Amino acid sequence: MQLDAVVCPTCPPASPEQHRWATVQDMCRSIKTLRPPYLDNVSTDDVHAAALQYVRKVAGMRRPARVNEEVFDAAVEEVSAATERLLSGLTLPARSAAAAVLDSAAG
């Protein structure tokens, strides 16, 4: 995956050029919550975007230098795998019947 093409899903819309030249101070500070009821259908793209944002923040860089690409990409994959394990292992309280009715009425 090309890092320049990834845009944080919680950032305001921006052109790829604006994201490409973003600085560490300009990085998005929020990562989407990837569990119900915040997000019912989590895709691998959602998990990867959150992992990428986390690694960017921890590393203090939006895009690694060539010498760091391998370790950066490996970290993103490891965080993605850990996130998928976390999400699949969580036990969440059942949603109340009232909340389900309100959701169906709103949709």
C-alpha cells in the first residue's frame, strides 16, 4: 500500500497533496472507534487506517524515509493484526431493545 494514498478517515476532506506535505504537528489526533455501536461493519481498510495513524503518531512521521520503510510497514501490519485480535476477542454488552428500536426508526 502506498502511504501517500492513505487519508485519515476522520480528517476533513483534503487533497492528496495537502496530506502528502502534512507535518507531524498537522497529524490527525483521532482514530475511529472500531467497535459497535460506533461502527457496525469494520473493514480491513478501517483497521489498517487506524493502525497506520497510530504508527505515524508514535513514530512522529507521516511517511518514513526509505531506510525505515520496512520497519514502519511491519509495525503497521503488527498493529493491524493486534487490532483485529482485540476486536474479535471483545465481549460487549448486548444492546438494549430500546436502542435497537430507535436505530431502526431512525434508519
